[in-house]
Amino acid sequence: MDLPLLSILIWLPIAAGVAVLVLGDRNIIAGRWLALAASVVTLVLAVPLWSHFDTGTAAFQFGELHRWIPAFHADYRLGVDGISLPLVALTAFMTVPVVIAGWRVIEKRPAQYFAAFLIMEGLMIGVFAALDSLLFYFFWEAMLIPMFLIIGIWGGPRRVYATLKFFLYTFLGSVFMLVALIYMYVKAGDYSIASFQSLPLTLVEQRWIFLAFLLAFAVKVPMWPVHTWLPDAHVEAPTGGSVILAAIMLKMGGYGFLRFSLPIAPDASRELDLLVIALSLVAVIYIGFVALVQQDMKKLIAYSSIAHMGFVTLGAFIVYAILTNTGGLQGAALGMDGAMVQMISHGLVSGALFLCVGVLYDRVHSREIAAYGGVVNTMPKFAVLMVLFCLANTGLPGTSGFVGEFLVILASFKASFWYALLAGTTLVLGAAYTLWLVKRVVFGPVANENVAHLKDLDGRESLVLGALAIAVLVIGVWPAPLLNVMEASVRHLVDQAVASKIPL
Amino acid sequence: MPFANPLTWANIAPAVGEMYLTFAVCAILMVDVFAGERRRGLTPTLTLVALVIGAALQLQFGAVRERVTLFDGMFVADELGQVLKLAGYLFLAVTLLYSRSYLESRNILRGEYYVLMLSALLGIFVVVSANSLLTVYIGVELLALSVYAIVAFDRENPIATESAIKYFVLSAMASGALLYGMSMIYGLTGTLELDAIGAHLASPMPLGVILGLVFIVVAIAFKLGVVPFHMWLPDVYQGAPTCVTLFVSTVPQIAYFSLVLRLLTHGLDGAMQAWSQMLIPLAVLTLVVGNIVAIVQTNLKRMLAYSTIGNVGFIVLGFITGTPAGYSAALYYTLVYVLMVLGSFGVILLASRTGFEADELEHYKGLYSRDPLLALIMLVLMFSTAGVPPFVGFWAKLRIFQELWATHHVWLVVIAAAASVIGVFYYLRVVKLMYFDAPAGELPATARSSVRWALGINALAVIALGVLPGPLLDLCARLFK
């Protein structure tokens, strides 16, 4: 394996995106096929990444190292471990349905649409594969530009407000992360994540660094109370934008906690873990209630995303409570495993749900729950898939949603009964808002003329949703391969997270 | 006193740029006089050729292995000066390239414009190479006088004339302050030579030096457009013909950078603590005022003026660090910033037509549907100026942050970070107008000239230097080793 696989995964979609842009709207047929080909090739190339991955080690694999900016020792350094590999794979996997879903639907400036998603795919893979924090930041910020345009150009009526809010929120958070990164660079002498992780830092330093990271990642996850950009962005974004936003972009926040906050500021993480746990529980419970009252399908799924991402942060930070409570690390890895599986699962499920809403929206041009009812009568195939994804969203055993939530709740029990009890309310709340959505939209008698004239899924839509359904079920009944890939890295991460970095 | 160095070519070769430009100004002035109305296009072409020749001469003869002083210590030649002069040639050439069709379409393509540009460049070169208070002053004045005239050269335009007068009056006061401060320094140290002033500065600093320093800092703040000495800047940017604004906002930045460098960090290096303390509140004010006031502007030129003020704040932050690494960050910021502003005003020039100035933000509504390429170029430039990767503007801000951290200016880091977040908003608004809004009414099509290629290359440079920032960063770091 001498191919620079990760570089190809990053730059191939970007190059293809630029090519689609150059082809322009006039050659959109060629452009579309090129976009599809590029996203499929990227997905195919992610397969050897998975199959050649050595699950026995926590070390970074498929490493690449080139001099980038010698002036301040920032290198073009790539690599994946068990934490980033599944996310890279998820990114490669989710871009294909987005391209297919936009095939006919996007009539306005289609070339830019496909180009934006391809370029974004490359940048997002770059975020997960970067082992140099400056390179990470480079991709992390660059990715905002295509998303800003996607929401702003193809979004709904309040798209300008939503996209500006999205950009400013995330930019604000990120700038302070950059400030923290630079601080560590000044101390460490280079920008590699590994040297930040081994850099001794006093508790005071760690606290500030932790808070700077928290600002950046909490906005991205998003955690309560900095979540307000997400419902707006989701509602206004076009279907593809919502899918990528929910499936991948939110995961960057979770990834940031795992890659930066815990290993770089372990003592501050231990000290402030209650803060993160509390915010996570607020997300799970309060946002769960908020989701219950939504009138707009996309908004409901957006709030559901926030609640589900609460599990990710809970699972990641529960490790300290387990340590103090049980005195051992048994079960600590469980929480992290749960967080990771939850991220992958939520990526698939929420992406699929947004695609489902997109299917309805393309036909009826409304996202209001009240505009539907009895969809099952006219769209039986669609109803099956939608119900499946909704059940996965509630965490039904046999679907991917179950694995992640179960692991996190299990870990919470080891930490504290109350955490587990509060986290467990999601089983009720999640079921309530999701199933109520299903009841109002899918079941019941045909509500109105629009619903009566609905056409069931065409081949293109069936293919997309079917593939996602298979992925959701496979991870649900057989999560072992995924857990296997993560195991060594998660153990290593737990060790890093509990080892003090305060210089003696 | 006999000359220590006889006037041989080897001894004066490093001053080739200044000598050549003096000659070129005279020659082109003559050619223009005799070319007459019919050969109007001769002067612009000739000026461009002159710049290319100048750059070649500079490369051939201007290079110096190490720092040398000429003309009894009045003049210094070093690698930094060499780079700045080459940058001056390049930036001016780009400016002239962008402005030609604008001048033609308004029927104001006159020789003075080009001659004055060259004499301004000569002034810039003199500042760059100054090693004596006197040389500094001569260079600054030559530059300033040329710029007043350029701002007013479209004499039919009352707004331009008004802003030229405003600029002249205020700038004359700044020049006075500069001269006054210099005289105090001279009186207390007994020397004009910048190399020698440092040695004569006693410690503890006499109060007179501090007082002189105050006047010098005020003058510098005025030239740079630092708040609260920034009043002239928005008016001049908005009032001057756009091709002049393009010049005023770009090429002289080299001189202003050198002015700070030669005067403060070299001559008055010993008083670093003092001037750095003076600059801190100015920089904070500049960052805050520039970025916040830019938000409420409705005129793009005026918005970019406040954006310049905000960005100057960052350059000043680089100097506040008081370290060579900080100065190199300021140099990098200056070069990068000029590159981006060249493009931004280039877009305004291209979007304008005969009888139509595309200077209101309104005019950029739906630019995408009228001219996708121009909108894309502007998008790149706006995101870059906002400091968003993968564009080069990000690295400029990063360098400043790095050096501020390295010198433990925690609060300045936080304020600069907050200011750059505020700044993002108004750059995004331009993108929003171009990409998200529908065109407002019928606006004339944008110019289809060969300048588009130059503008495209400008934007590509912003991207390329953003993805691979190494070489330029290395160059800037090396100049301050």
C-alpha cells in the first residue's frame, strides 16, 4: 500500500468539484455524472482504508508526512486511527446519497451545488485525517465556506439569516480554538496534535484551553445553550445540506472532544466533566421536550439531533465519573464506544430522516407536519423506510440507534444511577416525539389532496434510502466490526484521558 | 570633509531604483507632453514597460549581500529593501493594469496619472531605503504630495477635489508633527542618522525623547489610518476615483510599513517600551472602530476603507510585539493585505462602466447572475480578507496571533480575535449580496476586458498562497533574521 490513500480521498473530490464548477451549468449532465463518479470512487477508495486497517494497534495508520510550512513547523501530516477511520468512512458514504438526491431536484445553479458538496467532502475527510492541528483547523474552517453557500443559495425563505447565523456562530467558536492552538504552539514549538497531547500543562492552562475547545466544539456538536443555530440552519438548508450538516458536520464537534479536549486537557476535563455532563443531560431532556412540540419536520429532526448528540458528549465525559465511582476503568471504554457508535449511527439515521423529509418536500413543498397524514396509503414503500429510520431514531434494538444509546446508558449506570436515569428518559422522550411524528405524517387516513396524489419512491430514491436502511440494520445487529476497529484507539484514548499532564 | 566613499558605480549601485525612477519620471513626462492627444495610449504602455525594466534593474543591481549604507549614512540598502522595492514595482504594475480601462471609459486617461504614480513610487522607495530622519521625511513628503495630486487629478469631479483638500490639510498637520518630533529627537541626540540615534539614546530616556516620540507616533498613526487619526481615510477612499483609491490603498502601504520599521523599530529601537505602550491603545481602538463602523456602511469603497483601518490595526499589533518575528509578521500581513485589496478594488473597477460607478453595496446584488467569474473572484477575496482558510488572509492573521502569544499579549490576542469575528460579518454581507440576493433592477454588464485575466491570477494567487503559504512566510521570516 504505497498509494497516499488519505490524500487521494481528500483531494480527489476537491479536484472533481473544481472540474464540475468549470464545466458549469451548461454541461450539467456531464457535471452530474462526474460528481457521482467522484463520490463513488471516493467511497470505493475508502474500502481498502477499512480492509487494510490494523485493528490491533492504537497507532495512526496510512500516515503521510510532507513539509508544509517550515517557518512554524506545521506539516502536512495525515493518518487515521480507530476513532477517525469510521468518520472518514461515514463521510465518504454519505456524500453519495447526497449527490444522487440532488440529481434532478436542484434546478438552480446545479453545477455549483454538486461542486460545493464534493469540495466539502474532501475538506471534511481532511478534518478527520489531519494529524497536525493547523492542518485540522485549515480544513475545519474551509469547510464552512461551501456550507455557507449551500444554505444561502439553495435554502428556504429565511436562508440568509440562517446561513449568517451558522457561519458566525461556528466562526466565533473556532477562533478561540485557534487562539488555544497557537498558545500551545508557542509552548510546544510545533503544531502536531501528538506533541500537544504530550505537552505538560498546568491546571490553569488546561482550564483555559479546555474552555476554548469547549466553545468551538460545543457550537459544532451543538450543545445546549449554543445550539440555536442548528434548527435554523437545518430548516432553511436544502435537503443535501441538512444531510451533511447532521450526518458529518455535527460529528466534528464530537470528534474534537475525543481528539483534542480529552487527551490535551485531561486534568481540566476531569475537573470540568460535570459541566459537560450537565449540558449533555440538558440536551437530552430539555431538547427532547422541545422536539416534542415542533410543527416542522426538519426542525423536529434538528432538535432530535441535538438530543442525540448529547449522548455523544455524555459518553465521552462519563469516563471520569466511572473512575471515581468504581475506582477502575472497567466500563469507561464503554461510554466512549457508545459515543462513537452513536456518532456513526446518528450520521446514518439523521441523514436518512432528512432525506425522507426531502422526498416529501419535493412532492408537496411543505415541511409542516400538519400538511401531511396518511402518507402510507399512497407511498407504501416510502412509509416502510421512513418508519424504519424513525424506529432507529428511537433506539429500537436491531437498529444502529440502539447500540450507541445502550452503551452510553450502560456506562452511565457505572458512573451514577441518576445520570443513567436522566439519560434513560430519552428512551421515552425520543420515542414520544419520533413516533408521534410517524403517527401524524405516515399513518392515519389520507389527510388532503396533496397526500392523495403522492407518488411513491422512484428508483433513485429507493436506492438511496435502501442503502442507508441496510447500513442502519447491519450496524444494529452486527456492530462488532465497527467496535473492533475502534477498540484499540478507544482504550488508548481512555488511558490518555485519565493520565495527568500537570508538570510535577 | 572629503567623501568617505567616492562616487563610483559600485558604491551607488544599490540606489539604482531611486536613480532609475527619477529618470523614468522625467522621461515619461516628456514623452507624454509630446505624444499629444492622439497617442494617448502611449504613456500607460510606456509606464508599464518602465516598471518592468525597473524591476529587472533592481534584480540585477539592487541586490546586496548584506546591509550597506550609502551617501554618508543617509541611505541604506538591505535585502528587506530589495524585496519591498520589487513588491512596489509589482503592485504598481498591477494597479496600472487594473485602472486603464476605467480611465479610458471615463475619458480621464491623462499622462499626469502615470507620472504622479511613478513619483509616488519614488517617494516610497526613498522611505524604504531611508537611514536618516531627513531621508525619511523627504520620502514621506514626496509620496504625500504625489498622492494629493493623484486624488485630485480628475479636476471635473468636485468630490474628489474635496477629499484631496481634506487629505492635504490633515496630512500637512501630520507632516508637521513628524518634523516636530524629528527635530526633538535630533536636538536630544545630535544626529539625524537612524543607525546612530539608537546609540545616543540614553537610559533612562529623557522626557524630551518621549515627547518627540509622541509626535512621531501621531504622524505614523495618521499615515497608516490608525484611530483616532483615521478621519481622512474613508473620505479619500470614497471620494477619489476608484482607480486612485486602488492606488492609495495599496502601494503606499509599503512605505508606511517601512516608515514604522525604519523610524521606530530601527532608529528608536531603544524606546521600544515607550512606543509599544503608545501603540497598544491605538491598535485596540483601531481594531474595534474599524471593524464595527464597517458594518454600517452602504458604500463598498467606504466599507473597504474601514476594513483597511481594521486591518491596519493588525499590522500595528505586529509592531507592538517589539520582536523581529513580530515585524516579519507585520510585513507578511502588509504584503498579503495589499494583494487582497488590489483584487477587491480591481473587482469594483471591472464592475463599473461608463457613467456608472459600482461603488454602492446595492450594486453588487445578484452580481453572480450577471458575472459569475467576477463574483467568484470577489468571494475569494472577501473570505480571504475575513481571514478564513484556505485563503492567504488566514495566515496573515495567524502570524500576528502567534507573535502576540509569544510575547504574552493575552488581552490583545482576545481583542484581535473578537475583532476578526466581527469583521467576518461585513465581508460575508458582500458575498450574501452577490450570491444570495436577486439583482436589483437592470444594471450595466461588467467590463469584458483582458484585465479579467489579471484579476483571475490575483485571486488564484490568494488561493495558492493560502494552500501553500510556506515560501512567502519563509521569505518574510528570513528578512528579519
